[in-house]
Amino acid sequence: MRLARALAVVVALALVGAACQQDADGGNRTPSPTSVPSVRESPSQPPSGEGSAAAALERLCDYGPPPGSEPPPAEGPTPDAVAEVQEAVEELRGLDFTERVVADSATRAELVDGLEESFDYSFPEELLGRRSRAWQAIGVIPPETSIRDELEAFASGQVIGYYDTLTGELVFIGTDDPSPVERVTLAHELTHAIDDQNFGLERLDVLLTSCRDEAASAAVALVEGNATYFMTAYAFRYLTPEEQLSLGEAGGGEQAEVAPFVERQQVWPYVAGQTFVTALSNEGGVDAIDEAFRDLPVSTEQILHPERYPNDVPTPVDVTDLAPALGSGWEDLDVQEVGEAWLLLALDLRLETGTAEDAAAGWDGGVYRAWTDGEQVAVVLSTVWDSAEDASAFADAMREWIAGSPDGQAAAVLPVEGSSVRALFASDAAALEALRAAA
């Protein structure tokens, strides 16, 4: 895709290899079917007037005009091996390609160059610079870490193919006579192409560039999970057992060290998304998958708990403007929707995975709002939960998480109010004290 551009396909290939190994050992490759509630909730609208988090989010979310679409790549004969994968994807996906897909083989350097053409738009430097300061204050990335730099390092080391929704071009590292690894990569990206032609993946671009982070993360998980699901199906049906097992050994070139929270966020859509799509398939086959593309999931909660799709929708959460109360010179720095997956990955940085999963599982809505005076940073994370018990469990886990900071942290969890929990984070003790007084 143009914005995410099918990142971390090499990670997905390793998952396929692991699945093939598990199947060879007699393991179960699919979870049990799930049930779906019959009544869809209707959430209230979040406050959107002056001073609200929604108004600040709209003001701060500036991607600028999209880059002009490049002219469609020149058409030429499709290599027979590529055409064979296309036919296989049509059969597996139960859909037809409505337009020709140009699949270009490339070197790693050429592929990275293609990604960099849209990097400035996909990951705006100014927006991510502000977000980096907020994440540093929260403690999910180390001090002085740049989210944008980490994303660029991840992409340059682990991406082995992408599909561009603007041009319909598919680029993969390989040759016109693809190896088994390259054929599986093609199956992944061709699934993106066939989904795009039938359902319109530009909707993800709209979500991403309007900073609807939670809905965008859920939609990306569906899209990447679906491509991984059918890539895996392709491997099982069209590769020999020896070729299947070799996929787990596939590498994506030299891999730079990336901040764990950023790396896990990039990998999460493939892992959780494939589980979600598997649950849909178990419940209703490709028809259920197609319906999810028509009615996109709206939260990472729905991805993590397929039985909650499509009826359990998030409760809107607001954080009022505390800049006037913080003092002269304070202004909005960043606003971000915070979903179950974001909290899970954050908690998992310092807590046992089972503890993190349990603490995040009762999520019902969340947002953080950050302010700065140019030097200091103050952040309020506001969340709502399915029950008072869930809220208390999260508050306890967050207190433990803060206490586990390796270098100490200016942060605090306020007393639980019913099913709501607010946590405060700051760049230093003085800013935290000012935030306590303001909040």
C-alpha cells in the first residue's frame, strides 16, 4: 500500500515457515470458530468543540497534500511464473483481478528507493517529531528516539515487497523467475492487489492521513492479516514440503536495531491480523472475509477479540485542554487515539505478557493528549473500561509498569473513577507536579 506499503513481509514469511513446520509436526494451524454478538452498539459522539481533544487532533494532524500519482508503469508481458501465482491467488481468494497488475522484480536498493519516494508523506517529519516527544515522556521509546528514524530503519531492513495503491504497481525483491520465497512474497502482495481492485484500499489512506489511529490500525491488521493468511494458504497448496520449511530461514537483508515498541507495532498487524482473518474464515469462509472488507473493523479490540466484531465499538474519550492551567507558554504537542493493542504492546515492554494481555483486555476507549512549553512535556492518558474491575486491573498494571521503569519515571496513575482511568506522564518531576495540579 502507498502508506504502509506492505511492511515487514519478511516477518510474515518467517511466520509461514513456522506454520509449515508446526503443520509438519502435527500442530493445529487454526483457532476455534468464534461467535459474534447480534446487537451493534451505537457510541455517543466525542466532544468536538474548542478545547476538546478531537479539535486538537484535527488541528495537529497535518499530512499535507498527497504526492502526485506517478504515471502507470509501462505494460509488458507478464512472466509465466508471476502469472501462475496470480491465477493461484484468484483461486484461493475467490475473486478475480479486474485490472492488470504490473509486478516488477527489483534489487533491495531499488525497492528501498521506491519506498523512500513516499516516505515524507507517509510519515510526516514534523508530526512524528512531536509524537516522538510524547512517546518519550510516556516511556514507550527511549529518550532522544525518533519514531520516523526507527520506521525508516525497519523498512530498509525488513521489507521485501510492496504494493502501491496509487499506481497498482507491485515491487518485490527477486527476479522474473521467482524462487519459492519470492513466489510467496508475490502471493502476499497480489492479495493486496486483488483486495484493492475489489474493495478499494484507498480507504486506509484516508484513515491514516486523518490520524484516526485506532480505526487505521484495525483496518491495516485486516489487510495485512488477510494477505498473510492467503500467502500461507498459497505456501501449503503450491510449495513442496521442503520449500515450505525453507521459508522460515528466509532473511530480509541486514536488519537494523529498532526500538522494540516501534518494531512490535509494525509486526503486530501481520500476527494479530492473520488470527482475526482465520477466525472469520472459520466462521463463514471467504464470504465473511469479504464482508469485513466492506465493513472494516474499527478497533484493535475487534482484531484481538474477533467475537467482538462488528458489534462492540469503542466509547469516545476526551481530554480537555490543560494548557492554560499548566502555565504561560504551554500548548498542544500531540493527540493520539490509544487502543487495546497500543496499550498491550506498551505494557508488554515491562510486564509479563500474560499480565499485559489481561490488563489491556477490558479496554473500551482511550486517547492521550500531550502539551509542551518548548522544553518540558506533559501527557494525560485517559481510558475507559468495560467494568470497574477492568479499570482497577489496568490501573494496577500501569502502576507496576511505571514502577518498573529502569531509570525512574515522572508518572502517576490517578485514583480510578468508576470505569475510567487517567495516567499522567511528564518529562521531569516539575512538569509532573504542574500536570497534577492542572488535572
